[in-house]
Amino acid sequence: MSPTQPHLDSAIDALVQFFEQLQRADVARLKDFYAAETFFKDPFNEVQGVAAMERIFAHMFEALDQPHFIVTGRVAQGQECFLVWDFRFRFKRFDRVTWQTVRGTSHLRFDDAGQVVFHRDYWDAAEELYEKLPGVGALMRWLKRQANR
């Protein structure tokens, strides 16, 4: 694969800035960065289309308090990019005081126009999320200890 094109580097820069500054009102702007029929997958969702992505991100703002992404690294080559990120938030329904952090990566593929056509997030839902929930967290930590015996 060849290095990324300069226009793709600027598309990645704009996307990173968008996610790092993402607010509830910005969800409708996903279509500025994603192709209409983009594919999106994370540990909880697998959808086709930017409209479906908008619903997922809108729900994020309903379920979480002050969610935000901090991109800590990137690797780009050709039409593909991996972003390394921390996702910070507080739960609205459980512990509304403690900040939580989920660490993960996003694999992105861009079309020739610089829009994302493929977005897959990789993160460990058990360790990064379930272990932090009251009740469920204790069970998940116990299961982890049992599996490591």
C-alpha cells in the first residue's frame, strides 16, 4: 500500500477534530464525514448507513453524561486508517460521579472523495464497560479470575 494522500490526511484530521469536539447537536453532521451507505460496527451494533449511525450516537448522548473522545494515535496508509482513542464519560443511570474510560481503536476506510465507507470499533466490552457496572462488574471480575486460574 502507498502512503495516504494529502487530501486523505486532511479528511482524517477533520474527522479526528469532529470526534474530539462532538456534542449532541453535532450528530447530524456525521453525513459530512461518512458516505450515505457506510458500514459501522462496534461491540453492540452493526449497521449500514449514516442514518443508522446517527441513531447510535444520539443514543450515546441519551445514556451517558458528557461523553467525549480523545484520539491518542493514528496510523494511516493508502485509503485506510486506524485511530487509537480514549472514550471518557459518566454513567447517567449508575455512578454519575466517577469518570469512566474505555480504550479502543477504530479501523476506517475512506473512498476517493475522502468520506468514510467502513468504520469498525474494537474495544473489550467486558473489561472496559461491564466490569465498571455495579453488580455486573463484581460478577465479571469474578469470572475473569476464574478463567485465569
